[in-house]
Amino acid sequence: MRAVLRRRVTAGVAVALLLTACGGAADPADPAGPTTPDAAPTTPDGGSGGEAPTEALPRSPFTGLPVSEDVLARPLLTVKVENSENARPQSGLDAADVVVEELVEGGITRFLVLFHGELPERAGPVRSARPVDVDLLSGLGPSGFAYSGARAEVEELLAAAPSIRVVEGVDGFFRDDVRRAPHDLYVEPATVLDVVRARGARPLVDIGWRFSEQVPDGALTCPAGATGCADPGAAIVIEMSAAFRTGWTYDAPAGVYRRQQNGRPFAVTGPGEIGAANVVVLATRHYVGASGYDETDATTTGAPALVLRDGRRYAARWEKPAAGDLLRILTPDGEPFPLKPGATWLHLPAAERMPEVG
């Protein structure tokens, strides 16, 4: 298997998915530079040892972290990853810039995983696409999308979207004989990225997200006199369905949130560990589609949201008026919400399943 060079620059945190906290939808082909964080960190040695000082590096549009010019110039690659019990532990999720958790049929969830700053050796298991993926990907222009196929009506929707689609049969897809089908399909992201680049995938230098190292004011607290209300920012449980509950607990020493699935720690293959700088919960409309499948509408002109960062929880709202628009996470006053630099995980539960404050 082709080895992949990991290129994430880890010096100093400077800016953090899916997809959000933006201050206006930017054209994916816009030549303007990437988002600049409120505070740009520097390396302790000022960038000595052959590396450029971090303040001289561009910022990732997906995490806000410093990246090299080579990384900034490569297209985004999105991979559809399974989350059934037979798919665990998955590969590559710990390297993702952004992960979106969405509900599919049977009450289970799947992940739309965005790779840009770091390319793991493998990602998967890879599974099929859903209409919500069209909503989420269409605002990201001609980026790469690796999946295992889809129903005919979903393929028609994807064909009209700007994504550069690739499925099994192109370079970079492989089957792992340790796993049983259909949980055995994986991709080598670096190889697949070369394929989609050759087919016209282009980089996104700015998706409108805004990031800040500074902890925002206005965090939620337990209502006066409330009983059973824990520290709202220390943990959260998101009821994606009656059978799938996603939990996050703040790891204060590391400054990130750790994921649980139905009350148990969520593992990935290899030595990595999932750590989300931001956990974002978006109230969405769920419906039964024409084919009888449970679907999620990832467009809205304004709906409630919750953001967790730095051990604090914030009320927010989100907007994505049409599939071709960027997803924006806003403060209650309509300003771009400042995400923490780093990885972001977004969750799309039905509005009636949104978590309470505590």
C-alpha cells in the first residue's frame, strides 16, 4: 500500500469543519487568501530548523491551523464512512479536518469525512451516499468525493452537483480481507486525491469560516434552581436516534473533546485518538423520502445550533439557504461564530432531538 506523507503542521494552535462559522459564502474559486485567525501563533524558535515561522504560513480554510503552501493548493477530499457496529473501529477519522455525522435508515449514522490538512494512510470502511451529502457537498465546489455508490435517484442528484465523484474501480480503492463485505471497502486518500485532481478537482482557499483562539463570552450556564443540570460545556449527549447516542466529554489537559458511542469510548484503528476542538450540533428537518428512506434536509434559512469549545457550551444558529451555499454557523445575533482552531465535528439530529442546555 502506498505510504502517505502526513503534512499537518502542529506548531501552535491557530484556527479550526463541515462546514461552518462563516461570515459570508465565498466562491470556491475565489483567489482571495484563506481566513486569518484573530491571533496567529509563532513557534518557540521563530520557525528555525528549516521551517517557516507559523505566522508566515497560510491558514487552512477548514481548521484555521497553519499549513504549507503545498497543502493549501490541494483539493479537498471527502469520504463517506460507515458507522455501524461491524464497521468499527474505523480508519482515518482521527486525521480528518471536519466530520459530519448524519442519520441514515435503521436509526444508524454515517460520517461525511473531510480530509485536507492531513491524509491518513487509509480511510473507511467506505459506504454509499445519501441526498443529504448533495446538500453538504454542493457548496464546496469541485472537490473530491469518494463513496461506494448510491441509489439511482441519489446518483442523479450527485451528477448535477459540482463534486468530482469516484467509486470502487479507480486507483486508491481496495478491499481489506480482514473485514467482511460490505464493511471491507477502503481508500488510500493520497492516491484518490491524485485521481480527483486529474479529473478537475480544485482547491478551496476560503470557505468563509471564522476561527479564534480567544474563548468567546456568552457561554450557557445551568438555569437558576435547575436540578440535575451538570456543567453544560463539560459534556454532551446527542440523540441521533433511539439507538444511536453520540457523547462528547471535554479533555481539559488536551483542550479537545473525546467521543463516545452509546456510552462507550469511540476507538479508531492505529495509535490515533479522536479529539474535536469544536463539537457543533445543528437542528435539522428529518423526513421520509419518495423511496421510503429516512432523509435529512441540510438546508435552512435559520435554525438552532449548539457549539461546544474550550469546555463551554454556546447557543448558536446556522444557515444554508440552498445546497449551493456554504453552511454558516452564527451567534444568536447573526455574527460569525468563532470556532476554535482544530478539528470540528458536526452532528445533524432532528430538531426535536436537540440536547438541552445541561
